[in-house]
Amino acid sequence: MDETKTDYVLETKDLSVFYGDFEAVKRVSMKIPQNKIIALVGPSGCGKSTFLKSLNLMHDTAEGRSVTGEIMYQGININQRAINQYILRKKIGMVFQKPNPFKMSIQKNITFPLERHGLHDKEKLQEIVQDVLIKVGLWEEVKDKLSESALSLSGGQQQRLCIARVLAMEPDIILMDEPTSALDPISTKTIEMTLDSLKSQYTIVMVTHNLAQAARLSDYTAFFSYGELIEYNPTSKVFTDPDKELTNDYITGDFG
Ligand SMILES: Nc1ncnc2c1ncn2[C@@H]1O[C@H](COP(=O)(O)OP(=O)(O)OP(=O)(O)O)[C@@H](O)[C@H]1O
Ligand SMILES: [Mg+2]
């Protein structure tokens, strides 16, 4: 990483995640710069999802997991019991691999979480619905059927709706675990364009198995192997002149 840069929105220090005795993420220290897309890559089972989920404390809900080290966000270590996860997850949102809209109307998918957080002003809600659907490029496609079921949308549209739902919470950071791997190439392309347009306002940390996608889309790439962060550099460097041989083996497909 470029150590002169100071606009970090999140930073882990010696972050380890254990499942019982097994250390799935090993003392990872990583600074996440603002308004960038960061790709997490590496072989299956290397700890990408575990690391990603730990960033908004999703790990706390699973039994047998323990997390050591620090996750610094807005000047405090959020890896501690006193943190209100409900509020934190507004600021650090998550989009999953498989689109998971609620069994509700398109509009309600966005307004429901807002209402649960106490917003009931109908006009304001309407404004937010339009705003976030425009941001994910879905407005024109759905503006005439906002009260139809979200499940009537295509997979790619559903995923964009899920991103819109997260945006409505006004997050700083959006975590995504292989957000396009369940989608066809055209939907994938649309989502990539959406993410690219969002990074002027948000920081996106994204797990992807698709190295071409990481190369196309991300500003920084983190390569993990067996729970360790092997290399974390600007994406162009990782893909053309990596510091570590292990990274080179992986990106050239030589990984054993
Ligand atoms: N709930 C769990 N209980 C026990 N071990 C787990 C659990 N979830 C993951 N692991 C183990 O932790 C390690 C990291 O898993 P993780 O799912 O984070 O990998 P990943 O890099 O996301 O893999 P993939 O690319 O296949 O999604 C693996 O060895 C996995 O078997
Ligand atoms: Mg995973």
C-alpha cells in the first residue's frame, strides 16, 4: 500500500478469525482507502468470506467463532462487545452472492428497512426509493411497477435492488461477497458499471473469483492464501508486477 495516503475508511490490525481452534484468517492488517473498490481474491477456502464478514461483525452471530485484533472504524475499534451491530450494519452494509430480495414489492424492499429504522415520512421515503434506484440504474426499468413483487425481477435486477436497499441506509462501506457469480454475463456487466459509478460516493470491498473482474473493476487487490494476506497492492501492480511469487503463480493460473 501507498503509506503516504491517509484517507482510510477502515483498518484491520492483526485481525484473526477462529472457528474453534482453526485460525481461518491469520493476523491480517489491512488499510482500506475511501472511495475505492478493493478486490479480495485467492483460492477457495483461503478465508476471503470469513475476513469480509468480520468487517461488519457478521461473525458475532455464528457460534464457535472468535475474532482477535482490531477493526478500526471512525477512530474506534469496533471489534468489541459494546458496539451496536444494528447501527453499525447501516454504515457497513453487505450484499450477498445470491440476490436475496424480501418477498415484498420492489418499493417495499427499500422502504421496509428504513421504516424499521424509524423513518415514516412518506414523501421522504418516496424520494429515497427513486434516488437509490437511479443510482443502481434500475429506475427506468421498474418505475412503472414499483408495487410489483421483487421476485418478478430478473436475477441481475434483483441484485441491483439488493444494492439499492443497502444504499438506502446511507452506508460508508459496502461489502460484497461474489456479487455477480450467480449472474449471466450481461447482468454482470451492468452490475460492474453500477459499482464503478458508486465508488465516487462509497467504498466497496468485494470478494471475487473472477480475476478479470478484479483487474477491470478494482483499484486495489488483496491476495489471500491459507488465511494469510499475501499481497495487497494497487490492482495494476498485482496483475502486472506482483511483489510475491505466490501472487504471480495465482494470477497466471499456476497455483497448485
Ligand atoms: N462456519 C464455519 N465453521 C468452521 N469452519 C469454517 C466455517 N466457515 C468457513 N470455515 C473454514 O474457514 C476457512 C475459510 O473459509 P471461507 O469461507 O472464508 O473461504 P473463502 O476464501 O471465502 O472460500 P470460497 O472462495 O470457496 O468462498 C475454510 O477452511 C473453511 O473450511
Ligand atoms: Mg467465500
